[in-house]
Amino acid sequence: MTREQFNEIKERLAKYREIRHLTYENQQAEFLGNAFEKASEYFKAKDDLEKVKALCDIAILYLNSFNAEFINITINQNSSKKSYVMRDIVWDIQELMSEINNELDFEYIASEDFKDYEFDLIFKIECVVKDLGFNFYKCMIETIKEIESKNIGNYCEYENKFYQMPGAYTLDEAYKLAFYRESNEPSLNGKTKPKFHKENNIMWTFKYKSALGGDMELNFIKWYKADYEGCKL
């Protein structure tokens, strides 16, 4: 991955965090648990596509938690010298959190000097993804497109919380959500079936009969599904 590609990924994640009012600090607090959960998904993966998804998710968690800088090394320069495996990535995560908890304060980790803290976690993830036969940059873009598609909603200042609009990956999934909502919300009468009304580039709309009379609409965002199959080398 080039410096330009790395910076593109960081810029898109910065916009994602801005919409959700996330910071390096509040994401760092959850990083260890979330990263190990994704590592567990990697080891439980049924195929390489699921492994790549887990690896990209770890990279996203890392870049959303720390102000990492591009490390000027490339796959071609280093792949013949060292072959990394998932165990190396897990070890780096453990070492990183140990250093943070025992030696460093957040101000240092989140500062512009973070590039001096030589954790090349992204590079190691890139190596493992390449060994699986995938282009890491393309996989990361697919992952980002998926999380960006779920970034539609509203932020409540009072509750300090982002409320994501409900969504689905397919129209069939949206239908199931519509039936569930119709059956479980008191504002709906529970007797009429939701009807597909319309769609546009970002959402599907269903119509219901309200318990108070008249029609009401429910919208479901079209979530993008990352296509890792198309990222093979």
C-alpha cells in the first residue's frame, strides 16, 4: 500500500468518526476487546474471505483508535525477509495495549509523534492479507464502503450517542425487518402486512396502516456489502 492510499483510508475514516462524534481516545478504550473479538473471528473463519474481513476489521479498529502514520516499507521489499502470521498481529495488539496501560499516556499515543512508536501493525496485516491472495488496499476500501453505508443517522447531543438508521444488505432482509417492526411496534396495528412502496439509491420504503388510521412509512437504508472476492490478486 502506498502513502497516498494509506492517507486516503485515514481521511475517509476521519469523516466516519466526525459523523459519529468518535475520537481516538474513546475508541482506544474499547480497542483491545474489539480487536480480540475480530481475531477470534479470524480463527473461526470458514474460508479466506472471512479471514480477510476479520483482518480488515482489525485494521479499521486500529486506525480509528490511534493516530498511526504510514511506515515507509513495502510488501515487495520485505515479504522475502519475513513471513507474518495472525499470531504476530495478536502479539502486536497485546504489546501495544501493555505499553499504553503501563508506560504511556493517551496524549503521547494520539499525538503527531505516534509515528515514532514503531508498531507496524498495518504492514503486518497487509502481509497476511497478501499471503491469502488479496490486495489489501482494495479490501480496505471495500470495508470502508460498507461502514460508510451504515453511517446514516442522527447524533443526540443530550445522550452523547449516534442513532443509526435501520438498514439491510438486501431487499429480502429489509422485508424481514419490515414484518418484524410491523408486528412489534404499538404504533402499528399488527394486522396488515407491510407493503413495499418505493426505493432510491440509498433506501427502501415500506408502507403500513397505522393503528390510529392512515398510512405510515418506514425506511431502511441500503447497506453496502464488501466484495472481497473482487479484491483477489
